[in-house]
Amino acid sequence: MLSKKAQLWMTDFIIGFLILSLGITFFVKFAYDTMSEDKFLAVQKEAGMVSDFLLGEGVPSNWTNETLVRIGLCTKNQLNKTKVLNFYNLDYNDTWTYLSTNHDYFLFFQKNNSVINISRCGYGNPEVSYDNCTIDLSLLEYENLVKINRLVTFNKTIIELVLYLWD
């Protein structure tokens, strides 16, 4: 026959184990949520950096696909069509190096919510559909998606550069 002291000790052990298990579960969930938020902030920061590069002049400022160090699509704060066309002619995977990113992206230009076709309607990850200049991101799989809209002058009018970046 078991003594009541042994039964009490077993109950204390089970309650203590349950409390410890709940504590570990909450800690892991909190740590995971914090890491997810940190990943989103990192993607957001990188999207801002990539958009800054795109709206810069690039390195060198008169770059061609043979001399390119860093992509920039503007000259004297104006979108440069030649640079845009050169950019479109680059291999997508190579552009990651020139934009200092390891995230997928897609960019396009628009005015009054209508996509502008500058020899094509957009550029970036080949999984993005842009038939008839309608951008469709529905087939993408991502954990964090950031959209950046930036204003730029092109042919004496103000247009938007729209950049999606995701992981």
C-alpha cells in the first residue's frame, strides 16, 4: 500500500511538469513570433535599399551591361530609358548581385494606376505574370511580401516605380 506522502509527491510532480511544459510552449511561440517580425523588418529594409539603388544613377553612372557594378535607372534624377532597357536585358539571377539582394523581386512603372510599357510591362521574378500589362502576383509563394512605391520623373511627367520584394 502506498503512503499518502508518495501520492502527494506524484501529484506535485505532474502539476510541476505541466506548468514547465506550458512555459516552454509559450516561450517557443514568443521567440518564433519575434523572429518572424524581425524577418519582415529585414525584408522591408532591403526593399527600401533596392528601391534607392534603382532610383540612383548606378555605378558607374554611365553604366552599360559590360561595365555594370551597381544598377541605377536614373540620370540627373530622371528615369533613363536606355538604363531601363539595359536592365531589362540582364539575366534576372545576375541582377541580385548588382542590387545587393538575395530576395526575389518584381518591378514595374505606372501612372494613374495604369502600367507603363517601357519595351515591356515589368521585370523581375519569372513567376510573376504580366500579360497585357496586368500584373498578377497570385501564383507566388512567400513568407513576407513588401511593396514599395516611389515617384520618379520620366519624359517630363511624374510616374511611380512599384517594387515588390519577398522571401
